Amino acid sequence: MYQLQDSVLSIKGIGKNLQATLENFNIQQVLDFLLFLPLRYEDRSDIRTIEAIKNLDLDQDKTNFLTTKAKVIKWNEYRKGRLLISRATIADTTDQIACLWFNNKFLKNKISIGQEYFFSGRIKDGTLMQATVEKTDGENIHTGRLVPIYSQLADLKQGNIRRLLAEVLGKLHQSGEAEQIFHNLHFPRDPQQVIAARERLALEEMVFLMQKSASYKKQHQEKKAIFSLKTIPQNQIENLPFTLTKAQEKAVAEIMHDLSQKFPMNRLLVGDVGSGKTIVAALPAKAIVQAGQNVCLIVPTKILAKQHFSNLSSIFKEIEFELVDAENKLQTKNKEKGIFYIGTHALLKQLKTIKPSLVIYDEQQRFGVKHRQLEEHLCQTKRQAHLLNMTATPIPRSLMLSIFSHLDLSHLDQMPNARKIAHTWLVPEQKRENALEWLVKELQAEDPKKSRKKQALIVCPFINPSSYQATENVAAVEDIASNLKKDLQKIYQKLNFPAKTELKIGLLHSQLEKKQQAKIIKQVYQQEIQLLISTPMVEVGVDLPNADIIIIESAERFGLSSLHQLRGRVGRQGQESYCLLFNSKGLNQAQANQERLQKFCQEKDGLKLAELDLNNRGAGDLLGYQQSGFANLKFASWTNLKIIEQAKKTLSENQSYVSFLQSYLEKDSISQGINSATN
């Protein structure tokens, strides 16, 4: 019998070499192996007669695998050069059909003439090709059922993975529901069993995270802050060159209050794109610096670091700033007066030297990763720096309070008066040319203030065209740039534009060398480039104040929250701005979920869009590809409110609840991230 905590080496069929390989996939115990879940399932449960299979209209019937139950009446095997060819004729009471296999050297040991088997394969030219063969007198795991399909695991073939899992499940000694849950995940009788089992894993994960979060909050409040404000400045807001919203004022007051406490702040500042999170964080930071303490603002990109350095140093001239990134090394050390340091990950390596009393993370959308870095670089135990995380990812407040109860939450639910969300349209393919002509006219039109040129972004999901059939029509930067130049030439000729007024186009993506990326970005900020074609790398951490228009290609490939983030890249100075959505070329309009994109065009609130995403997705694509959620959740989704409520109810009924996934989740990056956020 197998226990969940047993080593995978105990599983029959796994030797030391395979054990070492599986360890590279973080599969060390039986539980780890059982949680290597299928990517999808193939329905091979529809067992048809040979006559029915031969009469199928394959143009109409899109079934991937056809399964029949038949006896072998002929068998032969021969070589053609290096190619091993196996042929069989199989028959049932209705008809007979030929089967063909290539390079399957183990097949002859499976097949006996006169024996009945299940055969599952694809039909080509009236022949059943590369069929999976399985006896009919046992519990089938490869045919005649919903068959699990797994991602690549070492050199194991799909059949071997299924056989090893069947071995474990057949001899699993586990009390409670766990055994049945795992069986339903790998060898379900129907799709509903999969859905229920996946939801149960999600519930176990949420309960575990809630328990950890509550435990860490208690531990956190027993620690002491490195520094606390003795008095809270009262005139911080009055000296600003603009007016804060009520939500910003409230958030500033909450952070200031935290900074005056004896235990360290651990707060999350959530605000929609353009809601003004940076200034909310900067005001308390200024108070800390004026009290003689250092502050570090850590951002994801060098571009954003330079932008924050330029903007904040121009607003707060009374304090000293320093930029720290790959190009600008740490200059000032151990000064008596406080300094506001702004930088990228390069700043993390200097935290031990700087000894900040407040650390701020901007665009902190992967909980846990940078928390661990903070603990590592500060090397603090009893006394800790205040910690403020900022995120633009729209997450319902009730969810945040439930899952991250160890974090205090400030929410910016108002937009500054000057900030306008871009007018948004879903443009049909037949109007693409008209839309491009409109774009040219807009970019060529003079700004009323004559202080700047208008600029636009075109965002594509891919860098290069995909070679996969399922994604071959998805927009790629290189293709769009090539086609756009041709289309623009036609428009210039139509509008009689002189050559000197043609738009300067730039390409930006991760495969460019860093120097080339920096050059392109510099040209964009200096308004030398009016039309930037980019991947979604502009979504997070790039502030393009002059951008007026964004075109999102293959919009159906993005979630609503990602579309909202991209839309927030334009109109950041309060100017009228526009967002145009295009579907992938050749995509059937019904397949593109037009209703979903039309709702996005109408809705401007990030939280409501997050809820729409939830309604569209439900509990996740449980029979398709595995969910990859915010912050690498293993089984759940941050927006699955049904599971959240179930987890809260479970804990209210049993505070000492112990998840059967505990040993697995203890190793998970999420729990480690939450832990190190408060240690």
C-alpha cells in the first residue's frame, strides 16, 4: 500500500534514475505525483461499431479519437528500411477495418489473433491509424473512457504516466475522501467528477492559505519596527501642485497611521490604472525621509525607475533622491540625513547597506517573490522595515480581506479629476483600413497646445508568427509592422501626404538587445517615434504620458483585466484618448466572444471587469488547460468567489481543519511568499 508521504521510489516501476529525474519536476513524494494533473481529457468513451465508423462523414464529425471493440483476425509486421510497419485487420459483428502502426516495437507482445480489444485511433483513408490497444477484460485507462492527457514529464510516454498513476491509485492507503478525489482527477467516469475534484483541490488550497495568513498576521504584530513616526505631518497634501481625491487622502492617512505604530506596517495599496498610487506612497515616504530615515522604492523596470525619479524629485524638492539601477550605482552611504532611493532590482542588493525604514514595491503583482528577496537582503529578525506593496491588478476587496488577512488594505476607488479612461471600440475586420486612416489623421493633427506630437501604441500578443495551427492567426509584432508599412503607404498616397510627414515607426519587444530597447524607448519619450509596435511588455511599469491611442491586436487573446491594463497606458495626462480592439484575422466572430469584448468597451471600472472575467470563466476551464492564476496559484483562482466563501465557511466550522494537501502546499511558493512577507 502507498501512503501520500511515501517517496516516489516506493512506486513499482520507478527506479533511482527516474526518481532523480522526477525530482527536477519537484515530484518527490506520492502526493506530488498524484498532483501532477492532466492538462486535458480526451473522450474515448463513445464506443462505435466498425460499420458506424466507416460510414462517418469525417468533415462533419470532428471527434479526435474513435473507439471500437473488435477482434483481431489478421496480423502482420515487416520493415521498410528503418521503418517498422505493423498491420492488422480487426472485425466486429458489423464489419471489418484495417489498422496501421509505425515503429511500435512492443505492439506484437500485446496483440493475439482471435482476442478482443479496445482500439482508439484516428481514421485516415479508411484506415485506423496509430490506434491505442487495450484488453477489454480489465479497468481500462487508455481507451473506452475519458482519458487523461498530461504535459511532458521527463521521457515518460503518456501511457507510462497513466500506468504509474493507476498503480498508485490501485494501492493507495488514504482515509477520507482523498483517494476518490485523486481517482476522479486522473480516471474520471464523467466531466462532473473532474469539476468536483478540481474544486475540492481549490478549496483545500484556499483554506490552507487563509490559515497561514491568519497565523502570519499574529506573528507579525509581535515584532517591532525599525523606526516609527513620532508625529504625523499635517501639511503634506497642501503643498502639492494638484488636488488629491478623497480616496487618495484616506489612503495617505492610513499609511501615515501605520508608520506611527511600534510594529512594522504591512499594507497593500490597490488602485486602478491611473488612480494615483505613486503619489499616495510618496507622501508618507517624504515624511520618513524628513525624519532622517532612508526609503526605497523598488520598481520592475529601469524606464519606470527613471520616470519616478524625475517626477518625484521635481515635486518634492526639499528632500534628496537617488536613482539606483544597472547604470546608476549606489553613491551615498551612511549619511545622517534621509534619502529617497528609487531603483530596480539592483536596489535590492543594496538594502543591507542602505538600511531603509520603509520599503515600497511598485507594480507588485507577484506576491511572495520580492518578499523573499526583501528578507534575504535586509537580514532582519526582531526589527523590520515598514513594507508597502502597490498593485494595479483589480481584485475584489472581499477577496483580498479573506485571503491576505495578514495585509492591511488601502483601496483607491476614485480616479483623479483630470484622468479619463480611453474611449474604446471593437473594430470589425472590414473597417480595419478605415481605422488605420483615422489613426494617421489623428497622429498628423496638431495638438491644440502645440506642445507635443500625438503618439500611438499597437500591441500584439506574439513577437514572431506562430507555427502552431491553433495560433497561426494571432497577431505578431514582426508581421504587423511589415503589413502596416504597406498599408500606411497606400494611405499616404490617398491623403497626398508628403514623405517628410510620414509617421516614424518603432518596434519594441523582449528579443531586442537591452541597448536597442533603451534606444527605442528614448526615441518614444523624445517624441521621435509616433507609432510604437510592441508586445504586452508595455502593460506593466511603463508610463507613456504622451500616448493618445492604443490599438490591441488579437484582443480575444487577452483577459479583461489585461485589456484594462493596456488601455490605461494612454491618456495619462488627462487628454482625450482612444483604444481600438481588433480580433485575429480570419477568426470567426462568434469564436472571438464578441459579447465579452463589447462589455469591455462599455465598462471602465477595473473591479467590475475582474468580476466579468470571473463570470465568463466560472470555476475555470477544468476540462481543458490548467488554470495559471495570479501569483502562481496551483489549483484555485483568485477570482473564484464561490470557493472563497466555501473556505471561510469550512474554517468557521472547524478552526483546526488540516488539509490533506498540507505537505504539498507547505512547499509551494505562495505559502513561502506569505511567510517571508511577515518574517
